[in-house]
Amino acid sequence: MILSLTSPAFSHGQPIPVRYSCQGQDLSPEFNWGDPPEGTLSLALIVDDPDAPNGNWVHWVLYNLPGQCRGLPEGVPAVPQGPDGSQQGKNSWQKWGYGGPCPPAGTHRYFFKLYALDTTLSLKQGVTKEQLLKAMQGHVLAHVELMGTYHKR
């Protein structure tokens, strides 16, 4: 089964609107996805910018979304744990939640990576992208990417 990921805010390979950046309201965009594979117990979302000057810049670490979840609303609150049991790790700014595109110069690519997992993860609060990826090893049933671009005005 192929997992799909879309956003009404932008299409794959297209610019991310200013509203979702550091120059706008810095809100997380709305996302929708199709049915994950059978056996999915949780979902994880990682957002990063591989074009950052000092290497990969992490914009969002979100995990333990319930397996029956089929999307995220715009403006997910930046809190360690959501009412649905989902958890957020720390981004490269060492903050909870989503941090929008904010490149120092040029056009950068932002990868929104959704993973369907066969488990719910038991991790300490404030995990990093690397810690989450390590914990997910051997548990990924499917994954998909949505890429948007941003050029600071």
C-alpha cells in the first residue's frame, strides 16, 4: 500500500506560503494523508531543511500520532504532548513544535516526511530527530515525503 501526504497550503515542489514561515504567522500547515498500511499503530512526522548552511536543519519532530489519524489541522500547538497522545520533540531551535521556513539566503527545500509505524514509541520528552529515527528502526511500515520550497523575502 502506498501512503499519500498532501497539504491544501502547497503542492509537492511548490513554494510554501509566507503564512507558514518565520516571516508570517509561523503556523504549521494543514496536512492530509490516506489510509496507512494495515498494522499501523502510530504515525510520525519529521520536517527538515537539507539546504541549511550548517547541514540539515530540523523544523518539526512529531510522533505517536494515533494510527487512525488522517491529517493535522493548521496551527498545531507547540506543546510537548497533544490531547490525542501525540508527542513533539525538539527542533533545531531547541523548541517544541513546528518552526517554519526561515532560510538565511536563497531558496531552500523543506521535506515533510510521514512515517507509518507498527508500534507506539516510548521516548523521553524532548527527543531529537536522530533519537526518533533510531527508535523507529525496524518499525516503519511505509513512509512518504512532501517537499515545499521557500525563499526569504
